[in-house]
Amino acid sequence: MEQLQQEIETLRSNLTGNMFDDMETRDRIHNLEMKMNGTKPTDTMIDCVGCGS
């Protein structure tokens, strides 16, 4: 859990403020946060498919 939080903080420090440049980094942050929280879209085995992120 600590390692995931550290990776999220590292990724956040790399954000530029440009939506297009940051899109891949924000997606990675989102996926790590979902992993930390144990969340995923209802009735799916694959994380983040169809959630709109």
C-alpha cells in the first residue's frame, strides 16, 4: 500500500498542468488509486473498462 502511495505521489509531481500531456499520467494515477481502494466498475473483472476514465 505504501509503495502504491509513493508511486502516486511521484506521478503527481510529474504533472505539467497541460491536459493532453498529462492524460497518460492521470490515467496511471487513477488506476493506482482504484487498486488501492479496491474499486472497479460493477460486474467487470477488468479494471476501468467502461468507467469513462
